Amino acid sequence: MLAKDFKTKVLPCSKKLLRFATHFLKDEDLARDVVQDVFLKLWQKRDTLEEIENIEAFTMRMTRNRCLDVIRANKTIPIDEDIDRKLKEKTVDVHSKVELSESANQIKRLIEKLPDLQRTVIQLRDIEQLSYVEIAEATDLKVNAIRVNLSRARKKVRNEFLKINSDDGTKRNTTITATLL
């Protein structure tokens, strides 16, 4: 990797890495040192960086690992209860977002498997947010037929989603399904 490629592909990650390291270490000066170390290592490995598919993810991983090394070297970093609670909340929040994203993808795949009419109706109503009258005009169906097909489509998606995710507990999944539909 040439210097100009390094500047365009790797260096733009610096602010993100600094924020990540600062959040991780709770010390901006120490975080700057970590990011500088990471860039130094990346520069030394610049010949092999072409093989890496996602440079940003790779740099984040290197930063995380370097932060962990610094923490281990310093043994303990005092964290008061309030900061510890906030960190745990943020971690839970990230996990919730990932779960919600995975659930949304599952639901999209399930909608794609529906019969054409049901897929069209659920797409127009739940995703496009059209009214029943607008759907009737677009599909030449009666409002009652739209309601029936929509109900059947939602039920199929919900049941299949619950079947796929039965290990996670049906109450949480029902909430996610209701939120997404």
C-alpha cells in the first residue's frame, strides 16, 4: 500500500478510533497514544493491508486490543458505580440494536416468502404506510379483502418468526414482531 492509499483508506478512521479509545480508556491522552501506536503498526504492515477486506473494522479491532493491553499493563482503572452502570447500559443498548436489526432481516425474508397478494398488501400497508383506500386503488381489491389478506400475512410472518426464534422466548419476539409490523 502506498502512502497516498494509506492516507485515503486508513487515516480517515483516526477520529473514530480516538473516540473509541477515549471511551474505552477514559483518558484522552492515553487514547491518543493508543491510536498513534495503532497507526504505527498499520504503517509497518502496509504491504499486507491490501488483503484486508474492511480496513475500518480491522483498525477498530487493533485499537480495542491495544486498549486492552494498556489496561492490563496498568492493572486497574478505577471506575465509579455511575460510569460502570452507564457502560453496561450502552452495551445492552448495542445488543438490543443488533437483535432488532437481525429480527428485521428475518421478517423481511419471511415477507418475501408470502404469496404474491399477501406480500403486496403487507408491503403497501406496513412498509409503505399506505391507507386501505390507497391500497384498494392500487390493487383493485376491496377494503375487506385487503384486511383479510393483511391479517393472514401478518399471522404467517408472526408464526414463522416465532418458530424460528422459539429459543429466545415468545414474549420478547412478539414485541419485536409487533414493533416491526
